[in-house]
Amino acid sequence: MMFALTMMVGMLAGVLPSQVKNPTIWADVPDPAIIRVGRDYYMSSTTMHMSPGLPIMKSRNLVDWKLVSYAYQTLGDTDELNLANGKNAYGKGSWASSLRYHNGTFCASTFSFTTGKTYIYTTKNIEKGPWKTISFSPAFHDHSLFFDDDGRVYLITGAEDIRLVELKADLTGPKPGGIDQIIVRNASKVAGGEVGLRAEGSQLFKVNGKYYLCNITWPKGGMRTEIVHRADSLTGPYEGRIMFQDRGIAQGGIIDTPDGQWYAYLFQDHGAVGRIPYLMPMTWEDGWPKVQAPEALNVKSEASGIPAIVASDEFTKPQLPLVWQWNHNPDAAHWSLTARPGFLRLTTSRVDKEVVEARNTLTQRTFGPLCSGTIRLDATGLKDGDFAGLLALQGRYGFVGVTRTGSDLFWVSVNAGSGSPKETARQPMKAKIAYLRIDCNFMDRKDEASFYMSEDGKSWTPFGEPLKMRYDLTHFMGYRYGLFAFSTQSPGGFADFDYFHIGDRTLDRS
């Protein structure tokens, strides 16, 4: 069966099963920043309002990535980040990060308009930590942290007019009297025409004594485009050209291998699944990077087809695996892995109108082209007006779950595909155990989620209306599976989740 599934995935993508396909990760991994330390590659990405945040992934081949750490557990303690007092940080939080290794220290940096700060996280051990936090104002937009050969350190930041800002040696803020100047003006002009998206997403590299500044831009009427400027001196002058312009694949950086090969690692906006990374072979011509974007790569992979940045969970370990992130900062007093061993317990702490207001929604990524998420839920602890279940999380969300009305339990499905939540199905429950499933179809950007219920986890019944998934800038991320419980009347009820299973089993049912 597994061979048949692998063959099917390969045929759907137009490549042989033995080949590594692009996109290398068909899941939401935007704004990738990559470094190599020896034979190990590390990558950071953007997860915005999720906690913990600034994920760190590791690979030995630039294709098979696994989560190894987060630079921070919480970005800050504000109403927006806590999803409190009617405020939220959807689509905000922390954005594009930078990742560096300098003098035995790993540095992961980011910024946040939510807090108005720039953050630099440092550690000697990128996989185990601990991480030290440095923060200062202002928030330097889409910056690239850069250590030059003379030991001086800088941020390259801004949009369209790209600025170089020198930092103190201890990274605690801009250096008084240090360099602070624009090094590239009107960076987008090298792409031609009027600008739709101003040049941003700076990543700076030094190769063979030259400085290379990579940015994304988007000419009006065109597509997302990666541009590059180079100079012999850090302060310029810089000359620029288009680095890559095909299928809207742009924003990221470049990386070399121990044997001297070069790659560009950029992402593509791919509908509801999010922003997905492409690994593209790169050569140098006359000192300029030349990028190719093949469908298949000559890279040996040990992957099964399901990205290692998602995983099933039986909730039997004392800590949550790294694949999980909370929607906003969690409320530690109202979730537990020990209250009922072998279960995740979510306890309601307040009254909310809808699921996107609820705290302690536990999430992980969906993935393409097809994926399926399943839970087993014990609804015994729900109170009158409580809802619990499995969620396809974005601005236009949908869920399948259980609700209690008085002494009775009901299967329920809610769909916010129109922009407002609408209950599309309700049916009395005979038992207190619910099996719930959401299948996501991202094939050819169909972007549809289907909802199912089961009394035994074997026989499944479609329930409610399919959700037309849409990438919504209010959340600014691909759809995620979410385990949730919230109250619409009085807090104190709880839901026990026995497991979460994720896979590509929809291939069996297509």
C-alpha cells in the first residue's frame, strides 16, 4: 500500500518516486533563512502569532527537515499576544527572521510591530538551548543580521530604500556614531515597471569578497520576483539585476554545500496551504548567481512523503512535541498532559463567541497535496454551551466537533467560509466519545476541507458543508489543524483529547 501511495504521489507530481520533488516542503514555511555549520544545515522561518515562535529546523541534505528548537517560548506579555480583552495578534507577532553563526554562537533575530521591538536570540547550542533574549527599539523591518570579517555587526533593513545600521558589539542596539545609511535606493527598479510590492525581505551574503543583497519585489502586472544587488564594499556602490523570476517563487537566500554546490532557497505563495519553499540549484556566472527551478532534484532523501515538521501524537509524553504551536500565548493553568495521563486536557477559562477567540487552541501545519487529521475526543467533561473538536484554522475557518446543550451532547459542524461562522450541521450524540476528521485537498489549488464524524473511528460519515479554504491576510499563514475547547456560557468545562493522527490517507479515498 505504501509503495502504491508513493507511486501515486510521484505520478501526480510528474516525477519518478525515486526523485526529490519541488516544493521540497509542501507546507507553510515562509521567509526561510538558512545557515550551514559543518555538514549541518539550520533554517528559521516565520510563524507570527504562534507560540512558541521562531522555529529552528535541521537538515543534512537541504530536503529532509525536522524541528529541533524554537528561539522563544513567548514573544511578550500583551493583550494582543495573549488573545485577551478582545485583542489579538493574528497576522502579526514576529515576522521574517535572520539566522547566523558567529564565533561559536548561533544568533536568530526577528522583529515585531506588535511590540515595536527588534529581537536577537543567542545560544551556544541551537538544538538544546538555552536561548538568551536581547531586545531593543525600534522594530527593524525584514532585517538581515550580518557579521563582517572585521568583527563589526550590522542590520540590513527597510523596504525599497535598503538601510545599513551598525550594531553594538554586544548586539544590544544600534551603535552610537556607527554606520547608519541607505546603501540601495529604489531597489525594485532593477525589476522594471511600476512597483506593486516594494523591495523587502533583505538577506545579505558575502561570497568571494563580494557582498550580495537578496530581496523580493513584485512589479505591478507581473509576479513576485527575487532580485540581487552586489558590491565590493559593504556600503556600496551596489549594482543590481533580477536573480529569479518564475512562478512567483521569491524571498529567501542562498547556501553552499560542503562539496561546493550552491542553492537558492525561496518560497512560493501556494494558496490555502501557505507559503512553500523551493530548493533550486544555483551557479555563478560572471560573479552573479544564476538559479534553476527543476521539478525534481538529484538529492538523496529519506523522507516518507509526509514532512517531518508535522507528526501524530498520542499525548503520552510529559511534554508536547515540537510540531505543536499554540494559537497565541497559552494559558498554562488551563491545559494539561497529566490531569488524565495519555490525554491532552483543555479546560475553558472564560466565555468566547467563536473559536478564533479561544485560548489554548493547539495547532500544527496542514500539508499538500492531500492530508488528513483525525482526533479521538472524550466529551464527558463539557458543560452547557461548550464546544470542542478539530479545526481547520485560518480567517475563514471550519470545524467539526461536539457541543453540549443542557444535558445532551450533539455533533456539530461550523463553517466560516463566507466570512462569518455558520452552523451547517447538528445531530444528537449517542455516546460521549467522538472521532472527528478533516481532510484537506490542496491539489491544483482546489483548497477544500471536508469534515467527517465517526462513532467507532472506522466507519466515517461526511458531516456539514465542505470548506472552501482561502489564504487570508488577517492570519497571514497557511491553514492549520487545531484542537480546541471553548465556552459560550460559563467556564470550567473540559475536553480530553486521546490522540491526534495526521497523514496523507486521502489518497486512498480520492
